[in-house]
Amino acid sequence: MFINQSVTEFVIVGFKDIADQYNHTLFFLLIIFLYIFISCGNAVVVLVIIFESRLHKPMYLFICTLSVVEICIVSTVYPTLLALFFKGKAYISFDHCFLQMYAFDAFLVMENYLLTAMAFDRYVAICKALQYHTIMTLKTCKILICLCWLLGFLSPLGTVILVYRLPYCGPNVVEHIFCDSSPLLTLACSNSDINVAMDLSVSSFTVILNSIFIVIIYSNILFVILKMRTSVERKKAFSTCTSHLIMSLIFYGSVAFMYIQLQESYSAEYDLASAIHQSVLTPLLSPLVYSFRNKEIKSFLKRMLKIKNY
């Protein structure tokens, strides 16, 4: 095994072309706005669920946890984005680079498993409605959430350690918006086939397994909904899982492009676009989808605004 002794820091230049052509300040302010909006939006969802006792139900605990994960994702990536647009490039130490890589991958995996757990919750609510409160107890929900966090922290550990132990003797320029395995592997001074294979295997297993599980769940949900007698019942059932389905499509659409790709055909621009999608679009839409489409959350927010007006 090799341990890096040459490179002590990496230079991240994910937006070098944009930075050269456009006003740094405009994009810097845009990133600040996005970070505040995403963090506050998800924080509002978390606080509403915590303080509204009627929302202490499995579905809302999953939404609350998902919002926490979204805040963690943007907090991992956006400091580097701010430095990119403030200085045109971001400097990050060797160890901090891999810590950022590990944190982003871990939270991404958590979100992956959370969406699967939420799909299971919707399956039980629609297909096993009479048994819902027996199957999806608060204890079961908390166990599933803990498993999501545990799997999130454990899954990328092996990949990060292997990439960390590769020799990096230069160059040290990362054409990305943060430290990630794909651009770092292109900078390694030795053969990284094992790392590529492991990275692809772990990410493929996690994404494909969970996406197949969600497809199977929604196939069963659709089958049950189509068998319902009235359009009112079908409409109510569809509305129950619409928000989750939207977020699943957004998440897996971006993750599929970001991680399930052969390293031989690696494109920095392609990977960069996928990373922006995952670190901006998904966290941005998550609070909007779950708050504006949820009657209980909207009702609580309206009551709070009325109280403040008085």
C-alpha cells in the first residue's frame, strides 16, 4: 500500500471557465442565497415536525431526517463553492479533501436508504392500511432511521480508505466543485483499477439495489391503487406517495449519472454537471416538495404566521 507523501493540498477549480468569463460577485451571492435558502427551508421542515406533536408519525420522522441530511450535504459542499467564486479556486488540505469526500458520500448513501425506507412506509400505508399502525410503529421507524445512518457512514468507508492510500505526486488540480472519488482517481500516480472497480461496485450495489426495491414497491402500490373502487380513493392514495415519488425520481436521476459511469469514459464536465444537480437541485426541491404538497405542514405554518401577525 502507498501513502501520499508529495501532495499536501489540492486545488479545486470546478468553475474555472465560468469564473474567467463572468462576474465572481454575482455567482458568489447566488451561492450564498442558495445555501441560506436550502438550509433555512429544510430547517423549517425539521422544526415544524419537532414542535407539532401531531406530526410525530413515521412518515414525518423520515421527512425530518431527510431534511437534516440535505442540510448536511450542502454544508459539506457549499464552503468550497463559496471559495471557488470568491477567489476563482479553492485550496483544501490533503486530509480535509478526503474528509469532505467521505462526508458527501456518506450523506448521499443515507439519503439513498432513507428514500427506500420512505417507500416502504408508503407501501404499508397504502397496501397494508389496516395493519399500518402495527407494522410501522415509532420504534420500527427509529430503527430504520438508525440503520440508514449506520449504512451511510459504513458504505463509503472502504472506497475512501483505498483512494486515500493511493500515491499523489502531482498535479494536484481537481476539476470539480469538491473532492470526489472520480476526479481524485485521475490524479493518482499509480494504477487505480482496483479502486475504480470497488468504487463502481459499491455505488452500483447501493443505487441499483435501492432503486430496484423502490420500483418493486411502487409496482405493488400501483397495482393496489388500480384495484380501488372509487376515483376518490385512488386520488387520495396517489397524493399519499406523490411527494416521495417526485424526490425519488430527482435523486436517482442525478445519482445514476454521477456514480454509475465507467471511469474509462470519465468526463470532468459530465461529472461536474451531475454533482451540481445533486448538491443544488435535490436539496433545493426537497423542502418545497414536502412542505407545499403536505397539508399538515402547510396548516402548521399558516397557524404560526397568523399568530405572529397578531
